[in-house]
Amino acid sequence: MPWRVLGRTMLNAVAQYFASLPPDIRAAIIGSLTTVIAGAFGLLILIWRLRREAQIAIDENKQSEAMKLKLKVYETEVLPTTELLIDAEVALAGYVRRFVSDLNVFGMLGANSPTPAARIPTLIELKAKFDRAAVAIVTFTERWFVIDPRFEIFRIAMNAGLHDVREDHAAYFDMVMRLTPVDLPNGVHWDRPSAEQVQAIVAASDKLLDRLGTITAYASDFQAEMQNVLIGPLFGHTVPQRQPIDPKHVVIRLENDALLMRHFQEDTAWGRLTKQTEQNVRDALHQ
């Protein structure tokens, strides 16, 4: 006998037996079933509420721990990293400006001017500190990419900016290396530059300073965006973004990461070099 037919037969038998019972017994059975069903329904509602409250508590705890982590990341990594880069840029840019100032004094006083304080070992040290500080932002974005994938735009921007700095610093270094005083055992040796050489150094300095300023601007954008993402929700406020007077200067905003990504990859020397390098690798693999 099929199970469906057997089940229907059993239900019919139960219904017939229930109908044969006295009315008071049927009423008692119905009342008992109603109580059991109501109790079971109430138990199900209680279980659902407990599970819901437990999930809410878990979600709130996750949000609390996430906020604690973000606050820690901002305090222990974002602030020191940004301050280190700005200090390194100020020191390097200050060296470049002082050398230009000393050369201008030389241009006015000639042989009676004091010897510039600039020294190549100092320049090398300041540039190395700047590079390390700038790379720290790149490694930060790679380390905390999980917080917000849009952090990658700062890695791209810093790489593009550092490429320009390296190019202009190399030209500047080649020029000033031959015209910077050297400390020798018998005293300071300095091949005093000509007026044309001073003009060339000033031009190279201005170009390098402009590149360094771009990196500082990106660092400022980095700190502002990290405040908005990491601790902004805690206080309910956002930091106003940089508004450069010259529209040619790029402002790094996470909300514009896709547009900025295309800009750095297509419109910068670093982006074009990276694309060409990748194509060269593909061609080599194909061959």
C-alpha cells in the first residue's frame, strides 16, 4: 500500500475515533492541543528573539572592535607616517632653498661671500630619509588594503609622485655635485659657479621643489582621507578636503579613486613607464 494512501487511511480512522468521543472529552482534547500549540509557538518566538538579540550583540561587538582597530591604526600609523614624511620633505626642501639662497648671496658679493653650508653627504642623507618616509605610505596602503580597497589610490599616487621626484632630483644632483663645497683635510674646497651655472641650479631647484611639494600635498590628502575613513564615523564629522588654487594640481580623494587611477596610469610618466614595462615583459614571454 502506498505511503500516501496509508497516511490518508490513518487520518480518517483518527477522525472517526475523535468524532465518536463524548463532547466533553473532545473539548478537553481540543483545549489541551490549543495549549500545547500556543506554548510551542511562544517557545519558537522566544528562540527567534534570543537568536536575533545574540546576532545584534555580535554585530555591535564587531563594530566596536573594528572602530578600536581603526582608531589604533590612525594613532599609531597614519599620524607618525604622515608627520615623518612632511618633516623629511621640509628638511630636504630647506636644504635646496638654503643652497639657492647662498648662491644668490655669492652672486651679489662675489669672492667676499661666505662659503655655502651645503654638503653632498647631507643632501644624500636627507634624500634617503625622504624616500623612506614616502615609501612608508605605500607600505601602509598595502598593509591595510583590507580596511578599504580604495586605499590603493594612495599607493599609485605616491609611486607616480616619487618617480617624478627621482627624475628631477637626479638632474639636480648631477648639477650641484660639481658645484657644492667639499670638506678636505686642508680646508674647504669650492669651485665657485658662474652666473649661468647659478641660474641653472636655481631652475633645477625650483623644479625639484615643485615635485617635493606635490608629495607633501598627497601626504596631506592621505591624512585627511584616513581621518574621514578611520575615525570620522566615531565623531560624525569629516575633514574638509584640500582646495588648490591651481586646478592642474591633483587632489587625492577616495571617492574619485577610479578617475584618479586612470589619470595616474595614463597621464603620468610613471604610468606610461609602467605600462611600457608590462608590455615589454609580455612581449618577452610571448617570444
